[in-house]
Amino acid sequence: MRYLVLFILFLTPFHSVHAAKPSKLQRNVIFMVMDGTNSDALTLTRWYKGTELALDRILVGGVKTYSLQSGITDSAAAGTAMATGLKATANMIGFVPEVKDGKVYSARPAITILEAAKMHGLSTGIVSTSPVQHATPASFTAHTLNRDGYDDIAEQQVYQGMNVVLGGGKVSLIVNDKGQQKQGPTGVGSNMPTYRKDGENLLQNIKKSGYSFVETKSELKKVKHLQVWGSFADIDIAFEFDRMKLAPNQPSLAEMTKKAIHLLSKNEKGFFLFVEGSKIDWAAHKNDPVGMISEILSFDAAVQEAVQFAESNSNTLLIAVTDHGNSGLTMGNHNTNKSYSTTPVHDFIDPLKKAKLTAAGAVSLLKKDRSNLKEIAKYYGLEPLKESELIRLKTADNVELELAKQMANRANLGFTTQGHSGEDVFLYAYGPGKPSGLINNTDFPTYISKFLRIPSLKDINQSYFIKAKDYYAKKGYKVKIDFRNSYNPLFIAEKKGTKIIYPVNKNYRIENGKKVVLKGVNIFANREFWISSDK
């Protein structure tokens, strides 16, 4: 009977709120990632919501997530695999190792599916609740050997010429003239971005390039045309439960997704949109079940927007996936060792329902002397608070982690790690050419390129990025790299009155003083310049 119900659910149509007449030529891809989500987190969220998730109705299979070097991937390697179709190692963004005799001896940049879509005339965009320079969105839009290279990632994104960019990360676009660095949250698997160190104000460049630059939900609503760049937080957009109460001027992930789809769909050729619910992973690293539920619900609402568009635009392929598991969340812990078969659902859910804010949101209101700890605990749903619990909060090195630990105990939830986990994850898809069954995370670009009817990344990869030194040396040029500005090295090629300059992270070269726009950005890594070929 259960299987019959599931089958009926898969066949049940969605009710669309989007009205559009698709062009026969238009093909659209919406690729959505809920970062760091294991299966029990989805189950828990469904029970919390009380009804099915939008995701449930487009479940089609599973995805293997391992990296080139480990059974447990980081977000950079996972994002690079999904974006390029090639396995990578930890921390690499849009770079893949070159292997000889089973050993990694170098690395080269690899074209991403977003870059390929843009090259073939589609509009492109990214949406995230993290800084847009964070590992997963960066993997589709930039190329660095280290995910913490936020300055380089931000600059490349600005010069990629994407049509829509919505998320956090304003701090990586600006220079702080006060000399102090903006510090972000810690303990989420990576350092956070800081103010730019190279002296380049990318915000000015964004505005000069014709973008509408917006910083609030109301400003985003007023945008009618491309291009648009929305930076709604210095670092990350607030967790959804917190956003509604503490940062209402920030848009939700669903609102950003809906706006991006609306604007990008004006291109008759179609669009490629990347969307990430970034902070499920962040909450999972802190073992905060309330934060995880908050962000899964937020992501699910964005999926609902995407499905509604895909239903009314039959030439749209929607894919939603987790890049990797995180935390090993389980419904059931030591409390239920002997009672699991008789533990009612409300014993898991009722404690969680009391929370008004996530652990991070509650702690953001904590006074330095911790004099309002009881109030903070109440915001997080820990009420009434036992004396022993209060003492642990008062003496905790990290109040946020202690809050989460106490909530997990009350809700009978277990965690195996504060890091990633290596399980296969769910695959969700809707539309023509959708993947199904158990696939690898490197398979996505193949499905997408076939659907978009563009060459495979494998066919264009070697010619998209070439080594500048080799290319110009073969043509008889004298070549050098100018390091006078250590943050912005230049590749220079000279021959018989011709001087060609490639600035790092830009999408152009300068030939005898004249700017020539290129199809890709210039990359510098391991003392090597990579440029996009003229072919």
C-alpha cells in the first residue's frame, strides 16, 4: 500500500502560479543544492512540517558523493565535481588534479557547466544564502586552488558577466579603509571572507558594468530588468527562522529564487540558474537540529518555486541534490535505546517546536556577561531550564554548541560527528532529460549539456583554458609575469612592437592599450597563467 501511495504522489500534478509561454528554442536548467544534508534531517523536517515536502514529489534516485582522495568529500571537491564533471581533491575550486602514474603532479582549471551555458548564449545566475564566494557557488563560477581565496573568487565572479547574482558576501567586494577586518562565523568548515586586501573596489566595478546593485528585499522587488547583483549581508544571510525575526529586510531563498527565474527567463535561448541552500551545512556542523530544519524548509520553499516554473515551462530541467552528508543526525539516541519502537513522533518534534530562533540566532542576542542566559535558552526552546542545564550553559566554552547539545538530548536526536559524512544522498529531478537511479556527482554536466544541446564539457575543456606562457612562446613572444602588485600579477607577452597584457581574474586582455574582451577569465595559480583560447 505504501508503494502505491508513493506512486500516486509522483503522478500528482503541481499547481502552477507561474504563467509563461515557453519558446520552442528556449531551454532552462535550475540546479539546486542543499548543502550538507543527510537523510534523517529530511525525515525530521517532514515530521516537523506535518506534511510532505516539495522535494518528496520529485525524488528520483541517489548520488555518490566521494571525492578523488576520500570517501567523505568537502564542499569544494563536491561542487567542482558537479560543476565540471571531474573528480577533485579537497579545497580546489574549479580546478582538477592532473594525475600521472596514479600520483597528482599538478592541477588545471576546468570549464564549468555554467560557463559553458553562458558561452552558448544562455543567461546565467547564482543564488545562495552563504557568501556567493563560498565553496559551492564558487565551484560553478570561479577557479582557485584554495576555497579560501575569496578575493580571487569574488573578482572572477564579477568579471564572469553573470546576469543575476543574489546572496551574501558583500565584504569580499569592498575595501575597508579603517584597516580592520570583518570577521564571520567560525566552525563551518572554512574560514570566512574578509574585506579585500588588493585595494580594488569591486562594488564600483559592478555598478559601472550596468548592474542594478541591491541590498534589501524591497530593493530586489523593484528590479525589473537584468543585470542585477544583490548583496544582502556582509557575510551570510540569516538562518530562515532568524531572518524572519531578526533580519526581515533580507529576502528569503524562495524569494531570491523566484526573482532570479523571472528575470533570467526573458532570454529566448534559455538560462542556467544555480541555487544553494547553504546553511543546512552550517547548522549541521554545529549539530543544531533547529537550524537544520530552518534551512531545509527554506530550501524546500525555493524548490516549490522552481517546480512551479518548470511545470508551466515544459522545456525546463530542474535538479535538486545534496552535495554531501553532514553530522550523522539520527532520530533516536541513547535515550531511546530500549524505547525506540514505542517512542511517539511528538517526543522528537515537540521540543523542537518550542524554538523561536536557531542556536546561532539566540546566541546573537547573548550579553557578554551571559546575564540573559535564561532568556537566550527560552528563545531556543529550552524551557523550563533545569539548574544543571543552566550551569552547563554558564560554564560552556561555546554556548551555541551547548544549546544545540541540550536540544538534541531533549528531542531524542543523535549526532555522530561535527563534520561531513560519506553516505549516498537523495537525487531529486523534474522535467525532460532528468537523471534517475543511482548516479555519480560527476554525471550532472553530461545530463545538463545533453538537455541544453551544447557540446559536452569533455569536448571543450582542453581548448577553453590554455597556458598563456606556452601559447605565446610558440608564437615567438617574449613572456614574463609582472609581480610588482603581488595581489594582481600580470602576464605580459611582447614581440615587434606588440604588447599584450593579461590582468589576473579579469575577462579581458590589453593589446597595445586596447581592451579585448574574452570568453573566460584569466587565472593565475602555481605561478602559471591560464587564459581562455580565442577558438
